[in-house]
Amino acid sequence: MEQTKLAPAPESPKASALPKPLEDVVVLDVTLALSGPYATLLLAGLGARVIKVENPEGGDAARENSPYYGRDGVNLGRQHPDDVSLAALSRLRNKEAVTLNLKCPEGQAIFRQLAAKADVLVQNFSFGTMEKLGLGYDVIREINPRIVYCSISGFGSEITPGGGKAMDSIIQGMSGAMLSTGEPGDPPVRIGFPIADLAAPLFGVIGILSALHQARRTGIGQHVDVSMLGALTSLVAVEPWATMEALNIPTRTGSSMPRLAPFGNYRTLDGFVVICAPLDAFSRGLFSAMGQSELISDTRFASRDDRVRNSRELDALIERWTSSMSTADAITALQAASVPAGEVRTPKTAVSDPVTVRRGETAPLTHPLYPNGDPVYGPGVPIVFSGATVGFDQAPPQLGAHTEAVLTELLGLSSAEISTLRGRGAI
């Protein structure tokens, strides 16, 4: 039996005349924290209609994450009732907020009705939670065989239900990432942003789009199962760690990469510059920019293998040069010699770069009531299409802001029925 599909979300008056890549896709979002909400944020930014389902008793915990943004700017604690968590400002953009009590039979029934009309369902509860609620993939696919049901979990669907709680730092440690950075002999070093929480949803979105393509060809959906540990370990595996150890090549080299020397960060008068000159042509340009062209024929640095063997000595010579000038002057000299180089910027500077903002790769986060406050920035959609528009033009909704509208529009419930559900604690 063909399933009735939900209508695409109404166009924002600010929307571009260009189409949105996923404007005909409806996503049922039952996610929490970061990994799941980031996946559905990307789908929303690509134009999908995302209906976020939250517990009526508080909703996504991200709504209570410090810091908060409001009429007084940014504060560590909530100063006013209408202050909004920066996490919520970022992760709830372009989503419709519906409250459902999934532990209540009536709430579960409403959820199944919504799932019957969706193209995609994304959830990131601990493995086994949705099954306990009677909302696992095996149940939902009976209702909607075309649905793409994406589960993002710490360790995938092969573990014992309820076993193994995942947090970003735990996954960083288990994946090997913490011992891939830092100096030799250092304690494990946590990567400074939640890379495990972000790698999994990136693969989740790739899986969702691939499964949607297949479903539109075959009429049959499937379960997309992504683990945080698997996603990050897959990225760690890009480097041949075992081979490097067998060849006595250092695997933890701090801010440089000796096997590609010269390749690293070098101090300047006012900061640091990154120089990546592994090829002979780049090294020749570097030596010329340094005013030491004689190093081109120096037996310590004449070939790539020579530079690798003498990487420490080479790094010292380069930093002696860079530390005598400003970062801007170093980059000017390096670029004039066609040497790949860049400034080491603070995160604050990087995310507010006008070019990055103009391209939609990062985006200002706007409080729905105080749009003219000091700018803060969050992720955008870092893909520029020639024939489509993407990005965020809707502020994050308050908890349950769309519950009545969605249940009326999509399920045909009356005000009296919605009132009864609310009285029973189902919504």
C-alpha cells in the first residue's frame, strides 16, 4: 500500500528562488545531545523538513547547556526566562518542534503515525532503547517499508542492548585518536572539539542520502547503522600506524610531521605560521624566501629523504627565520615564492571569517527575540551548489512550538483530541 507523504515545509519569505536539494524529504528527528542533532541539522540545512520530537518534560538536554544567549548577551547561567542555550540556537535551526511522550502508549501511537508518512527517521538513543519503546526499525518498516531509519550510536547494533555508554572523549580514547596527537611521551591528548560526535553524523548523512537514492529506485528503505567508534576509527585508519611503528617512524610528532619535512607550525613575532613544503619545488621556494638559496644544494636538505633525516635541524633553521618577522610578512614572503603556508588562527577568528560566513560555511546564530545582539557563530552547510540554495533561515523553536500545528495538519487531529492527549501526558 502506497504511503501518504507529508508535505514539504512552507517556503520562508527570505528563501532563494533556487530549489533546495532535499526540499521533498521529510525527516522524523528523535535525537539528543550532539551527534544525532547535527545529522538532522545538516539535513535541515539541505532543505529537508525536519520534525524534531522531544520529551514534553524538558526536551533535548542541549536546551539547558551553558552558555546562554539573550537580551544581556552571552552568560554562563540563564539570566532571563527567554535566554536560549547556544547549543539550542545552533542545533535546532530550521526544525519544527513537537513534544511526544514516547513512554506513553498514546505518544507511541502518534509517533508511529508520523513515521508512516516520513522518508527518514534519525535516532541516537543508546542501542536497544527504541526497541524497548516498540519503535525500533523492525516495527517501523512494517508501517512504512520505504523509510530510511538511521541509528547513530556509540558502538553500533552488534553490542548488547543497554551496554556501553558513549561520550565523545570515550570514543576519542578508544579510537586511537588521543594517542595520534601530542608530543612523544605525552599523556593522551583530547582533540579540542568533539570530533567523534561530529564524524558519526557526517557518515550518517552519507548513509541516509545513499539509502534514499536506493529507496527511490527500489521502493524499499533500510536501516542505516553508524557507530561513533567505527566512524572515528575509520578516520584514524587513514594513517598506516602499524607500518610506521615497524619502521621506527614517530607516530606522535606534535605540531610537525617529520616524514614530510618541512611540514609544521613555526613561531613568528606575533603568532605562528603553518608551512607545508614536502616537495622539492616547495622546499626550493622556501629556501629562496628565507634568503638561503644555498640550502638547496646542502647535502642535509637536497632531497626529500635528506630533509626527512634532518628534519629537526631543518625546523630549527626555518623557525629562526620565521621568528624574526610577523606572521603576515612571513606569509607574504612564502606566497610570493609559491610555498603553501597559512596563519594559525584562533577559533574565534576562523569562524567569523567574512569569506567563510559569506559562503555559508559558518553562520551567525540569531536569538528569535533579540536578533540585533552581538554576533555569535555556529556551523553552516559547508557545500556551495551552483543550482541550489542551502543554509538556515529559521530560528530555533521553543519546546513543543509546532506540536498542535503538526498534529492537526499531518494527522488530522482536532483541538479536542489534542487537548485530551495533552491532559494524559502524551504530548
